[in-house]
Amino acid sequence: MSAESNTSSAGGPGPVTADDVAHAVHLAVAALAPVVKGDWSVPAGSLEWTCWETGEHLADDLFAYAARIGSLAPSTDEQEPYGFSRRRPQGPANTITADLDVGTAGLLQVIESCGGLLVAVVRATPASARAHHVFGVSDPEGFGAMGVVETLLHAHDMALGLGVPFDPPAGLCARVLHRLFPDAPGDSAPWPTLLWLTGRGELPGRERVGKWRWYGAPRAT
């Protein structure tokens, strides 16, 4: 079953799966691969980070989500005490970085590798597992959804900075909206809605979003 055929028996958008994580990472890499020789020192969209820093941050997010929910002893009240560093004071604090000497193609490999870790963890971890996140204790599906959102949004940021298109499929966006954004409006297309909810876009008739968050709590059963 393809990621875009993932719907619930009731006709809703369905759960977020490991296949969705893989799909998001593949989409991001495919969009950015044609510009590996571009200038990745430019800002990533509206972010203060460069495209390179944003790519490292994305890889770091994917790794961190896999590590949290995939731990042999996941904690629900604190995150793992990994060390981190910044390339410059205004940049993100990352545990995972890419070798600058290898270049941007290597950075995309790092994103794919960390994405693969999260895919494997979401696929293998029991649904009963719970782990800490600043936006709420969550389960494997929730961490998978977080990975998809991080991937789609930061691919969008980098694509803006590098001048290439990025337009993920509606079904993928609808599933993460359903899982993480319970107050998302239902009368607008999923991708513009996700961009609006995260302060990256406009929706007609609605004020632009400033501060935002998602809600990672597991679904009620």
C-alpha cells in the first residue's frame, strides 16, 4: 500500500505510518538534489539559519525522534542528554552534523540516513511506547508524524532559499494535520494549511500565525 492510499476505514485521513516518514524524506531529497551545487549558505526561507544549517537541523530532528521513542528505556519526563554544537552563535544546536568537505550531496545522505533510522524505529516500536517531547509525551505514530512535519517544513524552507519548488501531496499533509494539529481548519487545502499553522503562509480570511505548536498526545482509543 502506497503512502497516499493510507486512509481509515471511516474515510478519514488515516494514521501516520513509517511509510509516510520515508515518503517525506524521499520527497525532500528529490526536491533538493538538483541544487546540490547551489549556494547553501543563503537563508532558508524566513529562517535565520542557512540552508546548510537547516539541513543539519532536519537530520538532527529525525535522529532525535528515533532515539527518544526507540530507546530501550524511553523517558517521559526528560530528553536524552546528548552533546551538541553550533556552527555559529545564531545557528541551531545539533548533535548530528555533516562533513563540510564532502559537500551538500553528503548532507542529503545524512538526512536520508537519519530518516531511515526514524522509519525503522516507527515500524518496529510497540504502539504502547511513550517518550518525552516538549509538545507532549507521544507514541511511535506521533514521533513519526513529527518527523514528517519537520521534513516537509524544512524542505520548504530550504527550497525557498535555493529557488526550487516543493509541493508535497495533500494526503500526506492531511494525515499529519489530523495527528498533530487538532484545531486545523478543514475548509482549506492541507499543504497551505500546514504552512499557515506553522507561521509560513497565509490563509484567506485568517490572521497570520505567530507562535505555534503541535500536540503529540497519543490518539484516544
